[in-house]
Amino acid sequence: MGNNLTLQDFNITRKERNNLNNHCSFVIWFTGLSGSGKSTLANEVEKLLFGKKIRTYTIDGDNVRLGLNKDLGFVEEDRKENLRRIAEVCNLFIDAGVVVIASFVSPLNQDRQMIKSIIGKDHFVEIYVNTSLEECERRDVKGLYKRARAGEIKNFTGITSPFEEPISPDIEIRTEQEEMKESVGRIIDFLNKKLQIRK
């Protein structure tokens, strides 16, 4: 079947869409433990970008699993496929000229490397939301850690499944040591350079 497929070229390019939007398109990928603050940071960053007339779209783990990836479970193979599909969706948004804000635990370095290879390193900003397991459990907004400790949730990252710290993220946010406003400010400062269209 693969031999019968041909990649279609279209008249309007990503560069032309970026020029129309007056900003570059790329993915901002938030990674970290459940409860680390990824989605909260992503929301704040998007609000500020949207206020600057940047075309954005946020993709969140739970939302994707309730729709596009509802056929996938949480064993390692399914988690990998979940991230692969998300990376491909991100690529479509980037091609459309949109800044994608993705918030996913994405616990393994090999999977994050796969995501980066699909999207392309020049279009990928990795933000590690570094919050201790103890703090994430203390917050436990969704009650997931409590259920994982009780054995009700299998393959739960940080409890029965590993989280590998990113090797060299573009930005590291330590939520226990800095205020939200400071964290968001650092992210926006970094993104301002990335958004500029090179003439």
C-alpha cells in the first residue's frame, strides 16, 4: 500500500503562511510529571501569545486521548504511538503557520527524541517543568497519584513507570522555586526570538 502513496505538494508554503501571520510557526512542548504545572503554564503562555496576535493552538494530553487517540491504552507501545500521532498533528499545525503549545508527560528521552525528529529540531522548543514527585503528589489535583499508590492505575509515571529528565531542554522551569509570572516571563522572552521572521 505504501508504494501507492505520493506526498502531495501544495502551492502555498509554510514560509508564505508565516509571512502572512508575521511570525514563525513551531511547537512549544511542555514535559514533566502529572501535576507538575504543564497545562497551567501552557495556558498562561498561550494567553500572552494570543494577546500579541500570534496564531496559537494548544494540544493537551487528556483532550487528545478523549478523541483522536481514544483507541490507545497506557502500555509502553500505546504511549509511544500516542506521542507519534501527536507529533504528526503538530507538524500539520506548523505547516498551517500556527504556534502549537503541546502539554504531555512524555516521560522517556527516546520518545522525546522521536517527537523532535518528526517535527524537526528547528521547529521544536522543549520546556521541562521540573516539579518534584513529592510536590506533584501533594497537589494531586486529579487524585491520580493516590489511585496509583493504591494499585488502581497501572503504568503511572513517577510511581510504577519511570520519568527520565530531559537531557538538554531549551528551558527548565522549577515551579517550587519561582513564581508563575517569572516562569512565564522567561518562556515568552525565549519565544520572542523564535517568533521573528528572518528576512
